[in-house]
Amino acid sequence: MPAAPVRPPSVTDALLVLEGLLLGGGQRTARRNAWTAVLEDRRRARDRHEAEHVLEAVSAGASQAT
């Protein structure tokens, strides 16, 4: 029975191994928490931007109606 081919590690796998070697558990957790906060800030900024467009559209529609 031939052995299954071994896939080379991906860049993500290599970075995770390197992260594990260089950073302690607490630092890794802090880094992930910081990244989660960045993603959440981006989501809130996107929501604000969409809300601005909606308010501008409603405002333009109201001013044309008067």
C-alpha cells in the first residue's frame, strides 16, 4: 500500500509554529485579542459609513419632497 503524499506546510502553518516558539501563551492571547479588536473597529467603521449613506439619502429625499 503506497504511503499518502505528504503536503508541505502552508505559510499559515509555518507562521503559527513560529508564533508558538517566539511568543508565550499570554502574548499570543493578547495579540489575538488585539487583532479581534481591530476587526471589530473595522466593522463598526463600515457600519458608520453605511449609516451615513442612508442618512444622506433620506435627507436628500426629504429636501426634494419639500
